[in-house]
Amino acid sequence: MVPPEDRANIKLIRTLSYKRNVSIRRFVSYIALSVATLWNILKLRRPPDVVVCMGPVEQMFLVVVYGRIRRVPVIIDVIDPWPDVYVQAFPRRLQWFGKLILTPYFLMSFFTFALCNRGTAVSQTYLEWAIRRGRRTDRGSFTRYYLGARNEDFKLNEIVQTPDSLTCLFAGQFGFSYDIELILNAAKVLQNAGEKRIRFILCGAGDKEAEIVRAIKTLGNVELHGWLNAEALNTIGNSCQVGLCCYRASATQSVPTKVFDYLSMGLHVINSLAGEAETLLEVHGVGSSYHAEDVANFIECLQRVRCGVDLGRAGRAAIRRAFDEHFDSRVIYNRMVDELVLPLALQRRQV
């Protein structure tokens, strides 16, 4: 929550709403947001001391051009590898065509990272991507800060303990990069095998919602909820033991915010993302990984966790402690402000 004394200093910029992640309306929404952002910056009484931008590629490009013209330092924060992620919406055999029609966006992305003063990213993977995209050689100008999360309302003493059973939570968009089909197929295999100790709870909405609704008519081990507020999600999280990060093999995510949302509820994370996310979970002992799109390996992973990981109150308390120490957004962003934003702002004021 934003402190009351700071709310008067925050201006929200409206733009066109959209319902589908893959749609022309989304492109129009981002263009409108980007133009409105630049217009509001130009209306300021004096240029800002520093600009931090983490928006779509159009917005980042316009902000960087403004910074260059007005000599305002600009920090670009990468939360998604735009526009590369757009290409994933095309069938594999047509992705070359996607890259072709998105050429203007790839050019804007190149100039954004070539011209920005500093770059940050929510993972080391995205940081390396930004450095390559801008063809930068000054690696010291780029820093990784994980997204982290905030969840002050989660209470460990309200956890519902269910020995020898496993309730798995998926919360988020039912979008094209998420492997919802794997979860449904696994639920079907487990149901046909008579395995009643593993259940799934899906919370969210998106393009695949209709498919989920059809599938769960014959699945007694899957519950479907819509979008939930933080309080309702915490309540469901109390009765779960595992959080699912199930992505397609082609997904561009590296260390998504979903990881930290689950950790904030003391949930053991089941993850399909190889590389950085897998290493992070292993190093901190807060998750397990399986091979993307492999239903059998996914089920094996669930059974290993059910039988071999402490998912009771003590085990979940240990996960929450790891979250508080390393992944609470207050810790991460206070460090970002102290290390990066304030020094740049003070440096400009001294010029």
C-alpha cells in the first residue's frame, strides 16, 4: 500500500482496456498509454531528476528519446522481453512472419537499450537479453533486481495441515504461455489411476478459461475459481501446499512474479522453467522442477514432493522466512532506490 502522505504525488494514466492478451486492442492500448505518458512528462513544471520506465516497448522508446533530448537520466527496467514475447503468440512455422511484421517494435527495442543510461531487469536472463539487444559493452550499467512480492496479510498460524495429501494452487492468467493443459492432463491421469491424495485449484481467467470449464466437468480433482482478491487468495493458499509455475517449453519467462507470490504464502514451488528459476528454487530449498510439457515427469515431481518434502507448518514457515529475507519487495526496491535511483537523481542535480 502507498502511504497516505505520498498518494497526492502519484498520477495514474488511463488507457484503453483490453480483455485478450493477443489482440489488436492491446497494441492500441499500449500506444495510447505511451503517448499519454510522454504528454504528461512534457507537462511537468520542470524536467524530472530521473525517469524509471518498465512499460511496453513503445513507452520505453519514447521515454528514452525524451531523456536524450532533455538530458534526463533514464532507467529502463525489463519485466518482459518485448517484443520477443509477441512472436510466441504465432504458430512456430509462422514466427518468422511475426518477426517481420514486428520489425518496427524490434527497432524501438534496440534503440531503447542502446540509448538508456541504466538498465535493470527482473532476472539475470532478461538482463543479458537487454545487453545483447542494445549491443552494450558497459555491463556495469545493468543490474538485476528480482520482482519480489508483498504479502503482509498471510498468517502462518491459519495454515490448514493435511498430512499425506497435496493440494496444488495455480493462480494467474490462463494465457498462451501457461501450460494449463498439462495440469488438466495430469489431473485426468491421476483420477484414472485412483490417486485421491493430489488435487488442483485453479484461480484466474484468460483465453483458456472455456477449455478449463469443459475439462473439469469430468474431473473431480480440479476446482476452478475466478479472479480473487489478496484476502481470498491467501485463504485458499492456507489449504494448499504447492504453487504451480507451469509454462510451455517455448515460454520466454525466466523468473516470473508468480514464484514470489507463492513463496509469500509459504508454498513449495513446482516449476517448469529451466535455468535461472530452477537454480533459484534449488539454492534456497523452496521448490522443485520438472521437464516442461512432460506430464509423466510432472506427476513424478508431485509425488516426490508429497512424500519427501516437509509441507506442514514448520516447512512452510521456513519457506516464508526465505521469502522475507531475500524476496520481499520492500527489501529489493529499497536497495534499488539506494543503489541506483537516488545516485542518478543527485548526480543530475549537481550538473
